[in-house]
Amino acid sequence: MRFLILSTLVLFAVGCGGGTTTPDAGTPAVTMYSKYKEAGFVAVNNSIITKAAAAPTASVGTSFSTLTPAQVDKLKTNLGAFLIKAYGGPDNYKGASIKSSHAALAITEAQYDYFITEVVVKSLKENGVTDDDITNGFAPAVTEKKAGSIKCDTVTSGTKPTGCP
């Protein structure tokens, strides 16, 4: 199971506190799931997987390029369910934790950062996610650097990002 950094996207999820954003002081928080619905998450998920598979291995490693069609299908299912759960939708995720699914993949901080900026952010934008929602709804969970954060649990090779234990 070489899910590399993709579970990284899965990544935003965990630290997002439900993926909420508050448009203004008088408006209740809205989950990213309630705003973009399941169809939006499926479209972004499919874009992420397509972009990750086509990304240069020098930038993301070999995890995506070595997946069999069956593994790609499993990744689509797991990542989609994880993202939906993480951003306020139903909890149908049955996969492993981010830390355990990335432990043996030797992901560097440079690979992680490339994956987020060149795969995830571009997939979000291409599927109609606003810059504000990317910055305030999705990004905080994947950029935070503290014990148990997605970035700290995903980067397993080289120097740990500043702020990670």
C-alpha cells in the first residue's frame, strides 16, 4: 500500500476541525462538505489522483506511479471517504490513520509541499473551490506543524518540518 502523499490530502481533513469557515461574525460556520457537497468532493478527489499519478516522481516520489488499477480504485474510495468525513460529511472512512499509511513511504517535506501546492491546490481550483475556501477552509489542516498534525505525521524522511516533534 503505497498511498504516498495522497493521504496527505486526506490530510487536510484531520486538522480542519470539521473544515469550517465563518464568512462573517454574524454568520454560523459552514462546513466545506455542506458547501461543496459530495459531488464536489468526488470531483476534487478524482483530480488529485489523476494529477498525482502524472506528477514527476522527482517531485512526489514513486508511490503513485507504482499503484495497480485495483490500488488506485481503493485509494479513490479511501481518500474520498476520508475527505468527506474530515470536512463535515458522513463518516464512512474505514482506512488506516495518516501516520500509519505514510510511515514506510519516506515522504520528504519537499515532496509533501509539492503535493499540496501542485496537486491538491490546483485540483481544488480546477473544480471551483474559491481561493478563500482554499486558504481558510482547506489549507490550515495541511500546513499546521505540531504534534499529530497531518504534515508532521506524513513527512517521514529527512529533516522534520520546523515545529514537528
